Amino acid sequence: MKKRLFAVLLVSAMILTMLAACSSSNPEADQSTSGTASSGSENESGNAKEPVNVILNEVAHSIFYAPMYVAIEEGYFEEEGIDLELVTGFGADKTMTAVLSGSADIGFMGSEATIYTYNEGAKDYVVNFAQLTQRAGNFLVAREEMPDFTWDDLKGKKVLGGRKGGMPEMVFEYILKQNGIDPAKDLEIDQSIDFGSTAAAFSEGQADFTVEFEPGATNLEKEGKGYVVASLGTDSGYVPYTAFSAKKSYISQNPDVIQKFTNALQKGMDYVQKHTPEEIAGVIAPQFKETDLDTITMIITRYYDQDTWKENLIFQEESFDLLQDILEEAGELTKRASYKDLVTTEYAEKAFQ
């Protein structure tokens, strides 16, 4: 089902690309999109260069991605000559469609999306050039405190899980299997509830446990309606959960833009490594005006303590292999993709020097 969905998205993106090409056949047409420039253009005085506009489509807007928001709020993209336009896609399928169709220059999503489209035969496939998170960002929440929790405690219980084929659910089932638990037989996983509604359903009495992203997990604790008993990020190991990617052609035509973009991200990673959760929370607070500073700090601390963010953006081959192991375990992958084709570490390595 997942692969068929990405096949449809791929065809849709190709159609959108052809339509866009037809509409821009006039050589005098607007050339302001960032896909046509690699290092900006001179201003009217002929001295300085104008910043390059880059459209970034993020899969979701989450505190989980703190280093990126630090880079935005601290002005690191501006320092690199990039005028960043941030758009939230609300799903990897939508983010991937935006990148393939050219309505976004860079996508930020789970790397499994690049594997699906590559295996579907995309010629101008999407390549990962910078990894942001190295842990899963969700947590297992129980109705009561369980200081001695083990995964065996889930046997015979009902859990609110994630969408089939999505990374949260696949990582959850991967952990269960690693602990000798059959996801289909040893417990009941309810996958019928929308991603953003599981915390509300749990607070209303549905299920014994729920798998939650932030701020859902922290909000349940603050309301006294749930308690975090396990971190999926800790128990699954180092997983390349989210990465930045762009079409092969865009990277080839705009290497300077990709390098400057990666440089800005690395500055954000450096800041996170050198500052406290309280300081990080204070910087990114403008990105989350609906969440109070105390809650942001609690969430940052939880992610900080589980080593969510690496010191660099280099996407290692062993992480890519683990991701494909998880996809295979979930029955979502029949053919493994080439690391050399789908990952480049050139820009991340240079940014980290």
C-alpha cells in the first residue's frame, strides 16, 4: 500500500513538473526561484550579492527538530546568504511530492520516503545530504508510573499506535520484535486513530498505553493522565529518523546552495551541543508560540537526555542499513536501495570541518 501510494505521488509529481516547464517557456520569465541560482546575484550597485531564496518543506513542525529552528532563529541561514522559506508539508508523502514537483527545493522528512521513490524508478531521484536526528522521537505512555517497566508488560494490553508503514509504528514494532514480542499476536495495536488525536483518545480512557510524540507525552504527564515509561528512541538504537534531501539535479546544479544550507544547519547543531536545554528552549520559543516555555524546556530536556542530535550531519552507511532493516521487518521493503545513490556526505563533512 505504501509503495503504491508513492508510485501515485511520483506520477503526479512528474505531471506537475512538465506543466511547470510548459508555463515557463518564455526566456524572459521570472527566474527568482532558488532552483535556478547557486550563489545569489549581484545587487544594483554591483557589489554585494542578493540572498538566495530556498524553499524548505518540513514533514512536521516539531520541537524534535530543535537544531533547525536554532539555525533559523539565530540567523545562521542569513549569514550563509540564504533567504529561507519554511513550509510545513504535514506528512512525508506531501513533502516528497513538493520536492519531486519542484515546488520545494529541499525536503525534510524520514529517509524512507527517498527509498520508496527510488525503488519506484524515479530518474531524478531524491538524495539525502544531511541527517538531523539520530533517535526516534516518540515515547511510550502508560496510565500509571511504572519505574520497573519492561516491554513484556505490553503483552495482553491495548496500545494506541501509529499509521501502518509510518516510521513511528515501524520503529515500535521493530522494538517489540527485538524483545521477542509478536506485534500481531501478543498485544492489540489500535492504528485507527489519527496521528494528532491519540493523546486525546488516551486521556478519554482508550487503551492501556499510547505511543506519543511531543508535546503529547509531556502534556499527558502535566495533566496527570499519563506517564512516560519508555523512550522508543533509546530502545531502537541510532536510527536516521529525519534528514534533509533534494533532487539529484538540484544538488548537481546548486552545490554552493546545498553547502551553505548545510553550513547553517551545522551551526545550529553546534549551538545545541554547547548550550543547555533551557537556553535552547529560549531560542526556539518564537517557533512554538502556542507552547509555554516551561513545556518547551521539558521537551528539549527529554530529547537532550536521550542523545537525539548528533554533533554533525553526516549520514552514515550503518544508519542507512538499520533503516532498511526496519522497513524490511515491517514488510514495507522488498528491494534494498543503494546507499551510494541515495546519500551524499560531501556537504556535511565539509560543514563539520
